[in-house]
Amino acid sequence: MSGAASLMEVALFAVLALVAIVAALVVITHRHPVYSALCLVITMLSIAFLFLLLRSEFLWVMQITVYAGAVMVLFLFVIMLLDLRREERPWRFPENRLQVGVGTLLALALVAELIVMAVAVRLPGGAGGGISPEVVAAQGHTQLLGRLLYTEYVFPFEVTSVILLVAIVGAMVLAKKRVE
Amino acid sequence: MAVGLPAYLVLAAILFVIGVAGVVTRRNILIIFMSVELMMNAVNLTFVAFSSFLRALDGQVFVFFILVVAAAEVVVGLAIIYAIFRHRETVDVTDMNLMKG
């Protein structure tokens, strides 16, 4: 890969990562659920474009349509259905210094552990699974993924249809008004 | 690829911990649910990163299944939240103490 292209990739990664982290922080700190939901959409879109940076176009599209699209529309729909403007106990920063200190310390310890693991990870050398970016570019990501899904993973694929059916039935039973 | 695997894993770790913090600190059940989605997205990112750097597509098939399960989970979870709201008129988890009596 040429120098300019790799520099571009690093720059894109940095911007997307920054946007994802800032939007994620807004999700957990904003008082209004609608703004949290919209910032979660931004985080999911950033992650979608990171998928594209990792050369997986199909999951890029899936992430946008399923997560940023369907799931978040459902969230916004429920937020607006419940009319959550009247928040009885608005969230505010906890005043107990000890709680905040211990909580922050634990969170930083967890993230430090994960970072140490991430830096220490060593991949086996060689061609790995053999699906190099060149192979993906030549055959198409969707085609490769589809072939794997309908041959090796056909049983889990069938099971997911049952899961979706159960989810549909469960949602209808839960949301139905009880007729006395 | 110019950006290495550790960069993606570190980003996923940070997003995951932000999600954990959201679940632990917030009281609004919808925000808690969104934080769970955020954690799931972070895990998806690690799956795709490993799959891409190991040059095998199996990890991405798993992300596909996680997407399906997440969609089902959101549908059922939001239906439960809606049912609780109709019953108790609240989305505050501190008020959801039915099991405690």
C-alpha cells in the first residue's frame, strides 16, 4: 500500500474512533433519552465505517440498516411512545466523592486491563485463513460471506429464524393489552 | 492495513467500558438498554477486527448472528419496558422493585 493511502487510513481511523468515543460518552451522560439515542446512532455509524476500513462491506451495510436503522428507530419510537420528557428524578453527577473515585478507578482498571491484553495479542504468522484483502476484493465480500453462511453455518442460520419468530411472538404477547 | 489490530482492540475496549459505566450509573432503563447495545457493538468491532487480521471470515459470520440476536433482544426488551411502563408509569429502575416486595 502506498504511503498516502496508509496515511489516509490512519487519519480516517483516528477521526472515526474519536467520534465514536465522544458520541458514546454523550450517550451515557445526556439527560434526555432522545439525544442519547441520536448519539448512539452516531457511534454505530462510526463503527459501521470502521467495518468498511476493515474491508467488510456487507457488515457495513448490515450495521447501518439493522443497528443504526431498525434498532434505533425502535428505540426512538418507544422513547416517544412513553413520552419521557417528565423525568421524575433527573440524573446528576453523584455527590459522594468516594463512590465517584472508586467507580472511576475500577473503570480505568478495566480499560487498562483490556488495553494490556490488546497490545499483548500476537497473531499467528502466515496466510491465516487465506482470505486476504486481495481475495475479498476479487470475489466480493458478500459472496464470500454468503457462501460461508449457507454451507458451514447453515444450521445456526436456520436457528436464527426460530429466534426471530420467538421474538415476534414474545413482543406481541408482552405488548398486548390484557382483555379481562 | 496501516492501522494495526491493537488500535481496533483498544477502541473496542474503551467503548465497552463506556457501555459498562452507562449500565452501572444510569437509572433510566432505556439508557441502560442503549449502553448494552453499545457494549455489543464494541464486541462486534473486536470480532470483525480479529476476523479481518486473521484473514478468515468466520468471525464476521458471528457478527451477523449477533446482529440477529441483538434485533430480537431489542424487540423483546422494549416490549418488556413498555409493559412495565404501562403497569408502573416509570422507566426508573429504582422504582422497579416488584420482586423485592
